[in-house]
Amino acid sequence: MSKEIFRKVLAKIRLGDCEDPELYFGAAWYDFSRTEKGKWIVDNCDDLVYTQSIDQTYMGYAYNVSGKISEEKWTYFLLKWGNNEN
């Protein structure tokens, strides 16, 4: 029996309007990766990537961090942290 691997959005980070959003995202990601949830994501997920979009609600930027995760670990993630809606 093989384990299925999925790509899921694991974290959402919003930034206000700023001069260099990539730089500010790096600082926000660094801080997030030091939390319990952030450490778990870094340790248990592969191929982490982020996508940037304009966030009209906050008049800034929204970043979604996604990664490859097994079905078993995804279930654990949902039970521990919920559906990841901020």
C-alpha cells in the first residue's frame, strides 16, 4: 500500500502595503517558522514553496506557503490546527 502525497496550503501570511514585500515576507516567515506550527511544517513537509498575491482586503500582499504532505500528516495537521483559515 503506497502513501498518497498531496500539495496543500499550510500557512497564510498577510502583509500590509510595503516597499519590498519579498523582504518583509522573509522576516515574517522566519518568525512563523519559530512557532510550534511553523516548526512542525518545516520538519514534516517537503518542497515548501510560496505564492504571492495582492490582498485587496488588507491593501497589501498575501502569501500562501504550500508543501507536499502525506495524507496521515495532513490529518494530524487538521486535527491540531484546523482548516488553516486566518
